[in-house]
Amino acid sequence: MPTIESRTAGDRLTRIARGEVVSTTIHPELAHEEAVLDVQGFNLWYGETQAIFDVSMSIPQGKVTALIGPSGCGKSTLLRSVNRMNDLIETVSISGDMKLGPDSIYGKSVDVIELRRRMGMVFQKSNPFPMSIRENVVYALKINGERNRAVLDEVCEKALRGAALWDEVKDRLDESGLSMSGGQQQRLCIARAIAAEPEVLLMDEPCSALDPIATSRVEELILRLRGDYTVLMVTHNMQQASRVSDFTAFMYLGQVVEYGPTARLFTNPLLKETEDYITGRFG
Amino acid sequence: MVSRKNGQKSNGSYSPQAASLLARGEPMVWLTGFGLVMGLLMVIALVGYLFYEGSVTFWPSPVVQIVTLDGSVVMGEITRSEDFEPQPETVAALGEEEISAAQAELSRREGKLRRSLVRTGNFELTGEHFRWVEDFRFGSQGIQKPKWALIFERTAWGRFYGVPVGFLIDGEIQTTGPEESWKLFNEHSGQDIPPSRYAIRLHTASGETKDLDLAEIVRAYPANQLGLGRKIGIYLDRWREFLTAEPREANSEGGVFPAIFGTVVMTLGMTLLVVPFGVMSALYLREYARQGWLTSMVRISINNLAGVPSIVFGVFGLGFFSYIVGGSIDAIFFVDKLPNPTFGTGGIIWASLTLALLTLPVVIVATEEALAAVPTSMREGSFACGATKWQTIARVVLPRALPGVMTGAILAMARGAGEVAPLMLVGAVKLAPDLPLDQHFPFFHPERSFMHLGFHIYDLGFQSQNSEAAKPMVFTTTMVLMGIILLLNTAAIWLRSRMARRYSGSKF
Ligand SMILES: Nc1ncnc2c1ncn2[C@@H]1O[C@H](COP(=O)(O)OP(=O)(O)OP(=O)(O)O)[C@@H](O)[C@H]1O
Ligand SMILES: [Mg+2]
């Protein structure tokens, strides 16, 4: 039912849909934050099709930032661009750059392996490795050459505690990681991602395959991780975004429309379009 | 309720579902089930026949004595009996008494005669191992089973049948009666008998007397006096000998141990060679190579390789491995032995390599499938942890694909263990005195030729001089070959299930 309001509100989105690049509306609060990850004029193409349009945003240190937006708007693509997972897809080409701290991510002489070790990633679908729970958790350290059993054990326990999984699995660390329930597997993947103490934790809809109880555990976990880790997460769930994130970016068709503190964005956004999306009048 | 009542009234004759047979249940179940049942029946028939033929071979049969109409005496074991239609001329050429007996049988059995193949043994006296005896030749006494007819299995000349009439020590006659002679025989036989010291004097059916040296006797028993226990004992002892001893008498007697050993070593060697190569090839094809028309071509070629007749691989193995590679090794390391080849001829290593080549496509295809089945999300998870490509392959992809790789190895093993044709060219021989593995340095002798059960079967069935005696051994050997393949496969499957349990589990 198009009201006058929503028609005017849709203007910006209509322009995006027509293929125009609209500048991102960024809230002034973000200027006070110290950025750990800086996206600078980033574009990405799958073959001929452009999926990300000139995205510029900086992710604040020690905070949880959520990416929201309708399905297919490029949230996962943007997230996967941060640790260059899209390199694995042959057709992908990019322009622009991102910076992790002072270091370029897409610069010519970047060691991608080294770069990925500085970030952790949790996928939409849990993907534990075919090895024991312990081996799963310390995987990142082991491939990095850590051999000291005491260090590995300590890291394993710390990461599993961090992922709120320790009490459930402490007696069966040598069982296969694949022998756990879906929710446990996802928390195992989170433990794996935080074991190497990454600078940035990337999460792509970490709760979409979980039941409400497991979801709330993962949300608690994210809240606890805040401060120690910088989290960039994709979510479809508005409530979840408002519960766990400090900042939220609203994406539409490959562009970031509005980016600001979650509380502001959800209660009093600068743009009518964002309000419409959040209240479910569109999308 | 109503419809049920109706159904009862009309005696259940009307039911809407009965309109079409195809609409009821799953008619295809019957077709597919029929296919399975046919397959199973064929397998059961095959295994059952083999098992029957193979297991009766070693059962001790009685010794019969037949006095024929013309007065000659035949003594031995009846191997089999059959009906045949005689040529009229052969019947006409018989003696008078035989003609009338034959005519009587012919008219009674509608032109057919019955005959039995009797294993008469005593080759050095009669020049034959077997003799056909027609039923009509039986004299008035028919078939007798003389109490003291003994069967001797010997290291040479085949079996001997006779009645003991004396026992000799150093050429001196000790006793004359059958019972005492047999008693003395049993006292003096056993392990490590000095040659030409003891001998048993036997009276044969043809009326001759023969002294048998005890050192040449493998086994002797009074076939017509055996109780069930003794029979089972002899039966088991023959199996033991068959499985653990070396062959005698051009392979038609004795054991097949060297062939079992050769088969197992060759098959394991082949598996050890083919799995690493196959896995490496599959890894390159699936993980590293850019997928395009070239990789597709390579894949098609590999699949076609699986269809090449195995003898072609044999020819290649002989030409390339034995002559070129082996010849070069000889020219470099074994110059002093030339012109006698060391590696430059058939050998177990070349046989293993040839069969490895033959089974390579199986392993590559199975491994590729297993690799393709590893979820992308697992690889991505590993890459996201900062793993290199090789770390991801070695730690995540390969362990996950291992059960599939094992399946390939099992298929390769089953295929390789049953191949015979290429082996005949690259090292399988009728008789190999030395095993490829022994206690002499360097313990493993890859250049040695070897015996193989499959080739042994071929040799027994088609190359044996004493083919009637070798025929039953074909079945026992086949049984052993099947048993070994079964054993190897079971071991591999067990290994795979252990791995599968380790690397997988329920998902949710
Ligand atoms: N591997 C790929 N090859 C080609 N196009 C792709 C590929 N992955 C994603 N895309 C396209 O890029 C666009 C953005 O996809 P992306 O997965 O980032 O969306 P998303 O916002 O994560 O959606 P969702 O919320 O459904 O997960 C979509 O139009 C999609 O069709
Ligand atoms: Mg997504």
C-alpha cells in the first residue's frame, strides 16, 4: 500500500535500483571511534555483474558492528571481502582497498595467508573439520607452527570457555568435532575463530541454523566478546542486531545506505528508507 | 465403517485401487527386486559350485578293486562316472563275453553305456595315472574294497596303490603279512627318514611287486579301513599341506603356499604403489589444475584407460618395466651378472607396477569423487584460519576424503588380485623356488619371479601333464584365491570403517 511517505522514502532506494551510486549517510558518532578496519571506495564484481558499489566505512575497534539489508544485497560478499575469501572465486574482480589497522588488505605485496591469520571467520553454516574437538580449536595455531602442547591446551580451554562450550565438551575433547549437535558445532566454530585471538572477528549469520536457546547463547557470547574483539557480523534478524550490536550498517543492492549507532538507527534513523526497512514496511 | 461393511458383503471383490496394477503400491519394486535376486542367485550358484567342488577334493575316497571280464585287475580310486554312447565299431571289436554284456546294457539303457574313471596310479609300472573302466566289463565279483589296499602319496610319480606284503630295513625283509608290514611302516615313518633305509614292499593289482622307499612317501593310509575320525584327520591334513607346503609333481600335488604368498605380496605391493600415485594425480586434477577442456580430456583418457584389455598392460610392463627400466638397472648395477638378467626380466616389482598402472584409473576416479564431495565450506573454514592450500588439503580435505580413497584402494585391490593375463608376461611363473621375501639380505627381493594363484589355476587347468589329477586342484586353488581376495577386502573395509568413524559423525 504505497503511502505518500513511503513513496518519498523509496526515492533513494529507487535511485539505487536504477543503478545510481548514492553516498552513504554516516552518523557523526562514528567519527569519535577508533577504526580498526577501514573500507575505502570498495567495488566488487562477480564476472560482469557488480555486487558491491563504492562502499566506504570504518569499523570501530572493540565494538560489534552489524550489517543488515535484504537478501542478496551483498552483505556476505562484503564480509568475505574483508579476509579476501572471495579470492577463492575465480570470477571475482575488485577495485578500491581496505585497511586492517595500518596495513592494506588488497595491496600488491600483501601475504593473504598472514592477513587471514589476523582475522577469524564464522560461517552461516557450521563447518567443523574432520578431526577432534581439540584439534578443531587449535587448528589455526597448529598450522601457524605452534607445537607446544601446554600452550595449545591452554588456548583450547580459553577459546572453548570463550565460546561457552567448555563445560559441555571438556570430557570429550578427543571426540570428533562432527559428533556434536548443530548448535555445539557452531559454537565450536566460534571457538576456532577466536582461538588465535584475531584482530577482527567476521560472522556471517552465525545463528541462522540455530534454535532459540543456542541463538541466545551465541548472542551472549558476542556480547562478552565485545571489548576484546572487534566483531563484524551479518544478520537477518533485526532484534538480534539491536540486541548485540553497537553499530549497524543498512545495505541495499550492494551499497551502504545508512551507517550509525544501533540505538540511533533503530529508533531514530536519519533516513526514511532505513526506518521503512527496519519497521518492515519494505524489504 | 460403511465401506468395510460393503466390502464384506461383496466379498471384497470391488476395490477402487484395484483398477490399475500400476496404481497400487510400487510395482517397480518387483522388477528391481527380481534383478537383485537374479544377481544373488548367480553369485550363490558360483560360490556354491566352487565351494562344493573345492571341498570334496581332499576327502579320502575308498580304494576299489575291479576284476574285469578279460581277467585283468584294476585297483584305485573312482574319480567320476559318466554315460557315453559308444561307436558301434568299438563294441564290435570287443571280445565275445564283453559284446554280449555291452549289448545287454545298451538295450537296457537306450544306447548308452556307463563308465568310471579310476585313478590307478602306479605310473612307473603302468605308464598311466587314470583308466576308464566300462561297467559292462565288471566281472562277476563287481566292485570290491580290499581291506589291505593302501594309498600312497609320494614326492614323485604320483599315487601308488597296493597291498603290503613286506617291510624292509636296509634291504633286509622283516615281515611278510599285510598287517605286520603296515604296523612296521607306521613305526618307522615320520619326520626326517633317511633315504633308502626303510622300504615297504607292495603287491599291485597288475600282479607286480614294488618296494617303496619311505623317504619318498608323503602320506599313506588304508583307505578301506578308515573311520570317520581318521577320514577327517586326513582331510584336514591335506588342507594343511595344501595351504602351507610347496607344490609337487608339476603343481598337481602338494601345496600352493608360494602362490598364496606371491599373490598377497604382489597385491599389497600393487596397492602400496597405486594409492599414492592415484591420490597425487587426483589431487592435482581436482585441487590444482584449472578446470577446462584440457582437464576434461585428461579425465576422459583416464576413464578410457580403465577399459584397455589387461594384456595390453602386460605387454607394456614387459617392454617398458622389464626390458627398458630393468635392463638399465642391470646395465648399471649388475654388469657382472650379464648376460643373465637380474632386473631385466619378469619380477614381482614389475608385476606390481604393471598392475598398479592397470588399476590407477580406479583409484584416481574414486579419489576425485571423494575430493569433490568434501564441502566447500570446510575448505573455506580452513582458508579463513589462515591455512595454505597444501595445509588445507593435507589436514582437512584428505582426511575427510580418506574413506572414499580407501574405497578406491579396495576396488583396485579386488581388480588387481584377480588379474592373470598381464602377470604371465611380467613375472608370474609356474614354479618359483625362492619366495620374494626371505631371511637373506636384503630380505625383499623385488626382482624375483613369483607364483600367483590366478596363474596357478591357469597352469593347473590347461598346462598340466597329468590333467585329470590337476583338475580338482583347480577348484581348491580357486577357492583359496577367492578366500584371499575376500580376506584382503575385508581387512581394507574394516580399516575404512574405522577411518570413517573417526572422521565423521552425525551432523545435527
Ligand atoms: N559466487 C558468486 N558468483 C556470482 N554471483 C554471486 C556469487 N555470490 C553471490 N553472488 C551475487 O552477489 C549478490 C550478493 O550476494 P551475497 O551473498 O553477498 O548476498 P547477501 O546479502 O549475503 O544475501 P543473504 O542475506 O541472502 O545471504 C547477489 O546478487 C548474488 O547473486
Ligand atoms: Mg549471505
